[in-house]
Amino acid sequence: MTLPTPGPDPRPEPVSPAPPPGGWDCHAHIFGPSDRFPYAEGRGYTPPDAPPAHFLRHLDALGLARGVVVQANAHGLDNRAMLAALAAAPERLRGVAITPAGTDAATLRGWHEAGVRGLRFHLFHPEHRPDYRRGVGWDAVEALLPTLLELGWHAQFWADARALPAEEERLARLAARLPVVFDHFGESDARQGPEAPGFRALLRLVGEHGAWAKLSAPYRVSLQGPDYADARSLHEAVLRAAPERVVWGSDWPHPQIPAERMPNDGRLLNLLLAWTPDPADRERVLVRNPERLYAG
């Protein structure tokens, strides 16, 4: 079943204090316009169009300079909308693609010239395996790894936290070879706190094995909106583990989130600033770390 989803809150609250100059939103999505880039068959949701101009307005409203467009399920393995966004604002945007194991190196090299800096993969748990077409897994990691290394790209994982303990050793070996980045606090359930086995595996991967994490979308791990108080301990634990390998993302325009749980983007950035009180850490998370991971 393909579910329609609402768009983002059009009135982001003012951000205070101002984020450091040169800040990045490291996780967002472009959708459509659907008359030019149709949505994929077998997708799990149908978003309203969220074209590049709207994302650039989002960055401007938050006082951010640059953004990262991550391929999402609504467009499946068709990366054209993401690539068109990079072409529309090459000085401001970078991309993360999703592509199957058979993609040739020449295609990836062309995407690098366009501004792509990583590929996104999925790790499911047996209790959460979507019945719609979604993502690519270890077969694609292994097939595409030589070109990832050649291009200096990272491997980004949407991972169910419950899958991380069983996959920890394999992920640690991969993180020894290239940057491995986890979305959304590893999708750990904030109600279980920072001692949950999956979250502890994430902390070991970040703190001991050189992986990266995104302090993104607390509303995906917490039901305590609009301030997601139970997610704060996850945020603080990840930041302590490796402040030099943490970035922030809004997850704009918040696909699959119902209207009653739709976050306010200004509030999300204000939470990041409140939960990261050290100005040096804010500079790392919003500016210096993204520049290392995406700008080259």
C-alpha cells in the first residue's frame, strides 16, 4: 500500500542562537517534481513534491549554507531527482545515492563529478522487514566497495538498531577501510535509553571503530514531541563517543511522518543547539565534520 504523507511545517521557528557560519544540514531529501521524476513503483509512501528550490529556502530559513540530499524510497533506485538538485545548486549541495550492486564504476565516477559523496545501504532486522521495495544491502556494499574506496566516498547505513549487534564485527571491518555513517541515532528506540543493546553497538562502532553518526530526526526514535526529551541521552552519548565524527541533519521534508507528528525544522535545529552547549562541538557538528565528509 502506498500511503500519502504531508509536507513539512512551512513556518520554521526562529533559530537562536544563530548557527555557526558555513553550517550544513547533512540529511534531507528531494522529491519530484513528479511530472519530471515519477515516483517509483513499489514505494512505501507518496510524498508531496519537495523540489530543490524548496530545500534551498529551508536552508536559508535556518541560517545554513549547505545541504546533503540523500536518496529516499519514494524514488527507489532512480537517482535523477537527487542529481538534478545537485546540478541546480552545485556550490551548496552534495548527494548520497542508492544504487544496486551492478552499477558500473564509470557511472559512479560521473556522479562524483556531479557532487555525490556516498552510497546509502540498508540493514534490516527480521522483525522489521518492509513489504515494499526498499534499499540495497551487503551484496551492493561488496560489489561497489572498490569504487567507493577509489572515489573516497562513505557508506551510509539506514540500520535497525536491533540488527547492529549481529552486524557489528562486519561493520567494524568496513569502517576500518572507509567512513561508515549511521542515520538517525541508528534508529534506536529512545524509550529503551542509551543502554539498549543496539545503541551500545552503535556507540562502540562510533567510539572504538571510527564510524560516524548523524544526530538527525529525533522524532523517528522518540514519541515525546515536540522536544523529544528521551532522545537527549542518545544525542549526548553519541556526541561524547566521537565529537569529531558526528554531523546533524533535519531529515527535511520528513517523509512518512503524519501531520500530528510533523516536526518544526527551526525547533529541530534549536534542539541541536541546546543539546550541544559547547560552541566548539557545535562548530564540529555543523561545519568542520561535514566539510571533511562531503565537501571534497
